[in-house]
Amino acid sequence: MLALLADSTIQNVLVGAALLGAISGVLGSFAVLRRQSLLGDTLSHAALPGICIGFLLAGARDMPAILAGALAAGALAALAIIGITRHTRLKTDAALGIVLSVFFALGVVLLTFIQSTGTGTQAGLETFLFGQAAAILRADLYLMGAITLGALVLVALLWKEFKLVTFDPVFARTSGFPVLALEIALTMMIALAVVVGLQMVGVILMAAMIVAPAVAARQWTDRLSVMVVLAAGFGILAGTSGAIVSATARGLSTGPLIVLAISAIVLVSLLLAPRNGLIPAWLRQRAGRRELHETLVLGTLSHLAVEHGDPDYRAEQAMIDAYHGTRTHQALEALAQKGLVAPARHAPETTPHWRLTDKGHARVAHPTEREDEPQ
């Protein structure tokens, strides 16, 4: 493994994957919270015509020119989305669908044209569809790092403004904040994240990197600052792990492996996150049903004691089962462990009987008190 990591190509892929994970996690958090999860998909597809135009202008596979073209196309698509939603009656989802279709169709036409000239294959532009991480050079990393650093610094400088626009744009507008400019800035930075990931995971899979880290982080916290940090961490973890697996297993592309890795993180988060995970929620629901059943059984014993005018009334377990239409043995055992009921004898009957303890009577009289609270 150490010999593998000493390879310069592997190092470039790892650093590039980490940069992609960081910027995608941070900026994707704002997109998800603003209910614009498809924005990354739209901007990544919209980057294709910019890639082609950048190649045509440079006359070769020049990365700065290609990435500049992708950024310009992404910025134009972002402005088109904002313009459609603000000046027409169309909603955001319709605007995203329109812009995605038009720009991607234009990109496919340009890509076909380039390939028909006999230079498309040599240019390797088709690798931008699904990514080709192994082609990343150290010079590409400098450009990716500069974009990532610039985006993260801008987020830090405008943190309060971005936070306000994300959660309450109406209040931000009435407070005098330049909401439109801030929305454009956020959208443009997501376009920057797309540019960073084009060579790593490609146009098709880039949407997953914008959405998935933020979705995974959202399951673990309700605080934006924690969510952003977690999303960046998940993105870096998925990027580096996908790159390592790709390096150790021949014939497996890095981009799809990175997406599979972040998908696995999302699945684990959806299932196991303590507060919002499906399994903890199911366990809490099950515990709630069990507690409710115990409370009902306790109320039944109290009701029988009142009806018979005997606080120490011994109720037959079969009678309690008949009241509830189900077996109550487990509930009674749990209540006994809490000291709220106790088994009792009722000669000459030999069947199980139960009675309320003093603590049980106090619990019925004051149901909101917990057992660990001083009486």
C-alpha cells in the first residue's frame, strides 16, 4: 500500500478526490437546504458545451481553457435558471429541466461536431462525460486547489449572509440584504464545484457529488456549521476511498467508485444516524409503543383497584389480558422491574395475580414524574 501511495499518479488522484469532496460537501449543503438538489445535475450537464467551446478556442485539450469554458457555460446556465424562475411563472424544477435539456443537447451537438473533424478522439473530450481521474496532472491540481480555496474562503467571508438567504430569504430581502446577488454567488460557486469535479467523475456523475455528501451529513445534525463540516468530511472520505480502491483494483474507474462510496455513506447515514436514522427511529417507536402498553396496563390495575375500593387489590393476569385483548405478561414484568407492580397471591386461586405498589399508585397519581426524579 505504501509503495502504491508513493506513485505520483495515485497521489494526484487522491489530492484531486479530496479537493472535490471538500468543495462538493460544503457547497452542496446549501443547495440541498435550498431545495435545489438538481442544481448540480443541471450545471454539470450544462458544462458540456463549455468544454467543447473551450477546446475549439484552444485548438487542443488545454485544461485551463476547457475548465474556463465549462465555468462560463455553468455560469450562463445558472443565470438562465434564476432568470426563468424570477421572470416567468415556471417553478424551479421546470427551469432546471429546461436548462439541463437545452445545454446538454447543445453540448452533444458540439461534441459530435468535434469528433466528426477527426480531432475529437485525440482530444479525449469524451472522458469528461464519465471522468478520467488518472489523467489529472500536478498542474491541474493547482488549478483545482485554487478554485476550491477561493470558494471556501468566500463561504467563510459570507457565512452569515449565505445562512440567512438559505433559511429565510424573505427576511433577508426585507432586511436589505442583496438576496439576488447572494443567490447568484451561491449558484456560481456550485458551478465552480462542478468544474473541479469534471475531470474526476465527469458530467454524468457530478450531480451525486453535489447532493450525496450533504444528504448524508443532514441525517446526523440540525446545525448548518456541523452539517457543512460533516459533508466536506464525507466527501473527502468517499473521494479518497474510491481513488484507493480504483488504484488497487485494475480496470475499475475512479469516478463511479467515488459515487458508490458516497452512496454507501448515505445509506449508512439514512439507516444509523442517531437522531434521523431509520433504525434508531424504529427503535424509538418500538420503545414508545412498549411504554404506552405498560402505561395502559398500569392504568387498568389502578382502575380495578378503584372499582373494588381496595388499593391493594390483586388482579388476575387473565383478567388484565381480557381487558387489553392481548397478553400483558411482558408489560407486567417490565412494570415489576420498575417497582410499580408486584406479583401477589390470591388464595385459593393459584393463577398469577398482580397488585399496584405504593410507587405504582404514586405514578398513576402523577404520571408526568419520571422514576429517576426525587419524589
